[in-house]
Amino acid sequence: MAQNASMRLLYAEDNRLNALLFQELLRDQPAIELRIAEDGSEALRIAREWLPQVLVLDAQLPDMSGFELLPRLRALPELASAPAYMCSAEATQAHVARSREAGFDGYWAKPLDIAEVTATLQALARSRPAD
């Protein structure tokens, strides 16, 4: 990844405290641009205008679930193969399996494991072609 290149990450999260914690987690990651959507409709609007390269979706948003939002985002040709992560406190084996079956690339349980999230995002950044 080029030194000044950035990776755009969209986080759909209706809980402001969780959004702030995620924003703080990324503070030391200057190559990651973050946009936060408070519901699925806002996430879709941001995605169409900004074309994120990584999707992080809360399981339960006010207007739709992360399971409903992911196929809508992936319907945008530019996001068809964007890495997507479910982010939820409901980290049961069944919920994680359902997320994988729905097309999520990973599952980040709340409270977030900072080392896991950081390592995943750094690996994604390294695997991206330079702009």
C-alpha cells in the first residue's frame, strides 16, 4: 500500500458510544478514512456517494438489520466484493455462522478485541493494490 493511500471504511452503528469507541480505535490508523452511518438508509446513501472499501455493520440498526443491509450494499457493483464484517454483542455460535452464511467475511464481537480489529484492518490495507 502506498504510504499516502487510504482505505475507506463505512461503519453502520446506531449506538453513538460504540461509534465513538470505533473512531477512537482508528485514531492511530491515519491510512483509514472512516464514515459512520446511524442506520441502514444512511449507510446506503454514504456508500453510493463515497464507495467505501470495507464494510462494518452492526447486527441491529433502527431501520434494518446488518443481514438486510449487506445484500443492498453488495448490489452496488463497486461494493460487490468489499470485505464486510458483522459487529455485534450477540456473538453466539449460531449468530456467527449465520453471518458467514450471509456473506460476511468476519465477525467482530462487542466489546471489540482491539488487537483483532487492528490486525484485520492492517492486513486488508496491505492486501489492497496501491492507488
